[in-house]
Amino acid sequence: MIRIFQNLARRWSELSLALQFVVAGGFGLLVVMVVVGTWVTTQIRDGVTRNSAATTALYVDSVIAPLLPDLRKSEELSASVKQALDETLGQGALGKRLASFRLWRRDGTILYAKDSALTGRRFDLNDNLRSAFQGSVVAQFDTFDENEDKERAAGVPLLEIYNPVREPWSGEVVAVTEFYEVASDFKATLASALLSSWLVVAGTTLTAFLLLSGIVLRGSRIIDDQRGALRRQVSELQGLVTQNSALRHRVQRASRRATALNERYLRRIGADLHDGPAQLVALAALRMDSPVFTGDGHGSEGRSTEIAMIRKTLEDAMREIRGICTGLVLPQIETAAAADVLRLAVEEHERRTGTSVTLTMPRHLPEPGASEKISIYRFVQEGLNNAYRHGRGKDQAVRAGMKNGRLFVEVSDGGPGFDPARAEGLGLAGLRERVESIGGQFETLTGPKGTKLVIRLSVEEQA
């Protein structure tokens, strides 16, 4: 049982607010309509019945009262009075209108009845007779007691009326007339009044229900739209949170890898300085200890030759130091345009290697920030260096542009290609970390017909 209620509650909660109102509100308004309609029709029935009974009682009393003797003094009706009542109730309009007639005495004796077999019999007073003896006109429509079988079998609608008979001079109730009026017209009138009241109550209830349903339906649609918008916003926020979390992890990994790469760069620079210029300077220092400079036995020709060798060694050391510095020191690119940064990297490579590079880019490129410009310069520099070293400088090309709202830069060559999983060295790894740390993408495409390096950056053009 509890599970059934839980299932019903779950299904109810899944319904829309408008449908919940239609079900609950419709049932509630239906109950209210039945209660109000029943009360209204009961009041109408009682009122119409009382008014009709009062009119009929007044008419019958005006006809019958002159025929009755002083019932306070007479315990029985004389034969002449009964004959007059028989003639009055058996003929004419009143006789056709009344299906039954009885004249009651206060002790429950029937003084006169249209059915002569009841005359003189005594019965216990019912509630209607007691009310009539107290001065009230009582009426019932199609309601019969156990002693009214003949009236029940008449087969026509009857209005039962109990009318008090009063003394003219004192107004005291001395008898009660009970009669049944043929009420075919009354039944039709009552049915029409009841139908009209039900139609009014039902129409009013339906109108109120439709108005309330319209208001609730409009409110439900607004709530559903807002709920859908909130769900979409929550879904978007969840997606953004997930994306931000992924980006944060990527940045953290890139930062850790960049730290490790910086250490590797420092070790490489130290190794380059140790194995190159330091060795050459040490060699020059050793030559300074040559006997040519310490003894007098050698001529000026040997000393000149040794000095020339020392000078060449020092020049080689300076040249290697400048090469290392050239790779480390950036030109002034923070204030340069993106197109000028690309041209500067290409021209520097052509000057240093004596090779040619094809540069392709549109007339207008967005102006990214300093971090993006440095990444672009380093990417082109390292990409062309790799193309020169591994691709023999064949078909070197740089291409830049916008695609899908993102800036892309591509460096390609016509060399034999390489295995990116095994041959991506310190330079490309550093470029990948640099690009990914600012939210970009790094892609390596290589094969027998050449190598292509591509970066994609989401940039906001600087003012």
C-alpha cells in the first residue's frame, strides 16, 4: 500500500502544474458545484412549493370555508354540509384540480373525505398535521405516507397541502384541510426552474474554472520556460566548470613540464658553453703558456704564428657565444604587429642560414597579446630551424591566417619527415608546453613528403 502511494505521488509530481490544477481544481470545483447546486435547487424547490401551496390553499379555503359550520361547536358535519362539499369537490374546476380531500379535527378524526370510507375514522396526527394545527401551511410534492396508497397509485404528479382552517372572528385554528392537487403544470415549472438553476451554477463554475485554468496554464508555461532556461544555464555552467577544471589541470601540467624544460634548457646552455666557448678559451689559455712566450730561443715568426692561432681560437669562442645569445635573446616584438613578427622570424632565419622561406598571410591579422606574439616567434624560429636541420631546408614555408575564429600559424618543409613520438626533441616539446600553457593547440603532421607544424591560438585583438 505504501509503495502504491509512493508511485502515485511520484507520478503526480511528474505532471505539469497546469495538469495538476486541471485534475485537483476540476475535482474541487465539481464538488463545490454539486454542493452549491444542491443547496440552490433545494431552496428553489422549497420556495416554489411553498408559494404554489399558499396560492392553492388560499383558493381552496375561499371555496370551502363558507360551507363549513362552526367547528368549535359542531363535532360532526351535517348531511347538508357533506352534500355541499361533495357537490363542490366533485364538479367544476376545483373538483378536477383536487385528486383527494380530507377535513381533519384536532383529535385526528377525519370529519370529511372525498373517499367516504375514510370519513369518521381516527388516525394519529403526523408531523405535517401538527404543523398545520399550529398555523402553518405545509406542502409536499410527490411524497406519500403509508395511508395514502390511492394517491400514490393515481399516476400523476400530486402536490400535497395541509391548510389550517381558522375561525373568522378569533383566527384560531379549528381544523385542517388536507388535499392533493394535480400538479402537472407545477412539475414542469419546477423542473424548468431547477434546470435553469443547475445550468447557471454549472456555467458559472465552468467559466471560473476556465479563467483559472488559463491563468494557471500561462503561469505554468512561464515556469516551465524559466525552468528550462535554468536547466540550460546549469548545464552550460557545468560544462564550463568541467572545461575550466580540465584547462586548470592542463595549465598545471604545462607549468610543471615548463619548469622541467627550463631546467633542461639551462643544462643544455651550460653544456653548450662548457663544450664550446669554454673549451676554446681554455685552449687559448694553454697556448699562452707556450715556450714561444716564455723563452728567448724562438724567433718572432713562431710567436706571430702562435698569436694568430690564439686569436682564431678566441674568435671561434666569441662566434659560438654570439650564436648561443642569438637563440636566447628576443628582438623587440612586444610592440610589433603580428605580421611583422612573422616577417622578422623568417628574415632572421634566411639571413642566418642563407636559405629562402615562402611566407603567406592575409593583409590583416589580429593583434594578439605579448605572450601570443612570443609563442608565435619561437614557434616559427624553432620550426624553421628543424626544417633546416632535418629537412635540409627544402621547400621551407610559413603560412598564417584565421580559421573558425582562431589564429593559426603553419611551418612546413619538403624533407623526409620523422617520427613525432620518438624524435620530438627539447625545442618542439618546449614549444608544445608554451602554446598549451596559453590555451592554444600544437599539432605535428609528418610523413615521407615533408613535415608540417601547426599552432592554433584563441586571441582577442588588442586595442
